[in-house]
Amino acid sequence: MAPAVVADIPRQTLARITGCLYLAFAGALFVADLFGFGVGETLTTDATQFDLGLTFGVLSAFLFAMAAWGLYLLLEPVNRGLALLFLLLNAIGVAIQVASYVPLIFVMLSTDTASFSAAFSAEQLGSMQALSLDLYKLSFVTAQLFFGTWLFPLGYLIYKSGFLPRFLGVLLILDGFAIVLWFFQAILLPDNPELSYPGLALSLIAEVALGLWLLLKGTDEPVGGKTTAPLSESLTKARV
């Protein structure tokens, strides 16, 4: 039997590449978080560490978008509309995440440039820095709404795919609820972060499990042994 093919790439190969990208995204986000470019509350004042944090923060966003594209190629044959939906939600979240770093760049520049000290008083500069940090946190939290909701169509498609285990789909849907609850907690109850800790633990389990499964196990043949046509063929049929 010929191997299933997606976008002229063997599906097993595509799954492993996607898993590698997903795990690389998680690793890059962890490093960025150490320097305050994630869910952390602290921001380094060391220029070199700041540059590293910014680099890994942007890199994590890029890797996340690439992993989402790989998942789209894998799951588009299951339901193209839902696959486009989770790709769109992911793209919006990534755009907001990258934009959220701009206020942090202002904070770093304002502490390292004499011209700011000459133009503003210490109180004015401190107020602008505090406002920029608040803007960053609000923007980063806003991105979580999209990072949570993209997991609902993604989890459903994995559950229905027939070539990925259903338990992964269930985990990702639960992960979606956890991240959306974190979004509401961070906006409405910012002084009670402990409310989101169980959900964040679930998120870690679900998303690492997805990355590891794709990297180490890949995909199974769908029920009935049917293969998936190349994406180019699917798009040609859609235009007819």
C-alpha cells in the first residue's frame, strides 16, 4: 500500500517535522519566559539577556506558526474549514504575541538611553515604563484567548482524524478550556494567579504530549486503509 501523502510529503514525515517544530516552540518559549518574554513577571535589565529573551520570544512565535501550518497540512483533509479556522486563530495569536514585545523594547531603551533622561523627569519616565509593562502584560494575555480557542477545532480534528489518537484530541480540547480560563483569570482576577495553575499544568501535559507523539510516533493509517491525496490535488478539486 502506498504511504499517505499530504502536500507531496509523506504524512509520517510531515508529522515528525511538525512534532519537532512544536517541541522547539515550547523550548524557545521557556527560554524567553526566563527573561520576562512570556508568562513571567520579571524583566531583565541586562542588555545582552534582554536581546536573548527578545530573540527567543520572536523565535517561539515563528516556530508556533510553522507548527500550526504543519498541523493544517495534516488535518486539512479531515475538514478544511475547521483546519483554516484553527490556522487563522493561531496566526492572530502569534501576531498579538509579537506586537506585545514592542512595549518591552521601549522599557529597555528608556533605561539605556541618556536622551530619555534628558527629555523626561524620573517620575515621568517611571510612569511610562510602568504603563508599557502593563500594556505588554495585557497584550500577551489577550493573545492567550486565540491560543486557547485554536485548540478547540484542532482537538476536534485530531479526535476525528483516524490517524492520530483520540486521547490527544480530548487533551487539547481540555487544554483550550484551561487557557481560556487563564485569560479570564488574568483579566478579571489578576491578583489570584493560583486559580490558573492547574490549567497551566494541563496545558504543559497536553501540548508536550502532542509534540512528542508527532515526533516519536507519527501517524497511523486512517480507518479502512485509505490514503490521503496530495494537497495540490485537493485544492484542484476544490476549484472545480
